[in-house]
Amino acid sequence: MQRPLEFLSVFTVGTSLAEVVARPLSATGAARYIRVSRELGIIFAATWFILRWIERIRSRFSSDGRMDKTQVDSISRLATVVTVLIAILVMMDTIGLRLQSVLAFGGIGGVAIGFAGREIISNFFAGFMLFLTRPFSVGDWI
């Protein structure tokens, strides 16, 4: 957990110094880019921190033995993907890209895929639930 915090402190100090240097030059465009880069650095450090936290929790549950290793791995991968996707969306918003169109397209695309592949998706989620709950073990008669 130490590295993301080190990165955040060094990056924040660096961008603050750059902002102090750019202010007397009245470079308003430069100040905006410095502010955006600082925000992106904070988002990057927070994402890095969360990913390391997920990895630490994964290793703790894997070694503990309370949960199956494959369950822990799949849940940690899902959490990693969700974290990275949220970070990308927040970074896109920070840069100034309009997220409404991206999210609307994703929503419409999700609905279209849902109607087209309803059975496939239901089978996928049913299999995923069987994978997570593990109601059967090797050697059971069904």
C-alpha cells in the first residue's frame, strides 16, 4: 500500500510546483493542463491503491482456506475489472469527454445483447452461480 501513497505524494508535490511556476507566466492553458494531470494522477493512485487492496484481500482469503481458491480468484478478477472500468470512466470525465453518450450507447447495447442472447446469458449466470456456490463436489451423484 506504500507505493501508491508515495506516488501520490511525489506527483502532487510535482504538479503543485509546476502550478507555482506556471502561475506568474500567466499561462492559463498550462494551469488547466496541470490541474487535469493532477486529478488524473490522483485517480491513478486511488485505482492503484484499490487494486493492491483487492490483491491483499485475495491472498488473505486464498491462504485462509475458508473459501475455495477458484472462487476467490474469480471474485477478485471481477472486482479488478469493475475497478479499472470505473477508473477509466472517471478519467474520461476528468479529461472532458462526454460520458453521457458512452453510457447511453453501453445501455442500449446491453439491452440489445440482452434480448438477443437471453438464453445464453441466463445459462452463463446460472453456471456462474453454480461455480460460486459449489452445491456439488467431485464424486457426488446427481
